[in-house]
Amino acid sequence: RHRILQNGRADAAIIEAYVEAERQAYEEIHKTMGLAGDDLIKYIWYDTLGGGGVSSTGSAGGDVQMMVGVDPAAYISEVRAS
């Protein structure tokens, strides 16, 4: 039982450290870029989708593409070279 509690506390400490680092990073974005409200939430959302964050390795990895301002209901066909 002691080991389970110890592991739980360690996990909680790691989560708290990451959350605090993210909070500080986005606070800096808020200050330097002047983003607030919906604009800040959108920045955080797209940053997350793009693989950003304090634990990021600097590359999004995978094949992630975002199209801003496109109607999600629109049909988009990708042309591939033969």
C-alpha cells in the first residue's frame, strides 16, 4: 500500500510541474503577444495540435496538417503525384 501511495504522489508531483510550466509559458504568450480570451484559447489549442508544449521535442512528428479558416464540412481532395 505504501508503494502505491508513493507512486501516486510522484505522479501527482510530475503532473503539477508540467501544468505549472505550461501555465507560465502561456502567461508569457499572453503578455508578449497580447492574446487573451478566445484568441489565447485558440493559440493553446493550435499549439497543442501542432505538438507544442513544455515536453515537446520541437517537431510535430507524424503527418499533422491544420487548415485555418476552412469550413470543416468542405470536401478537400489531395492530389498525389503518380
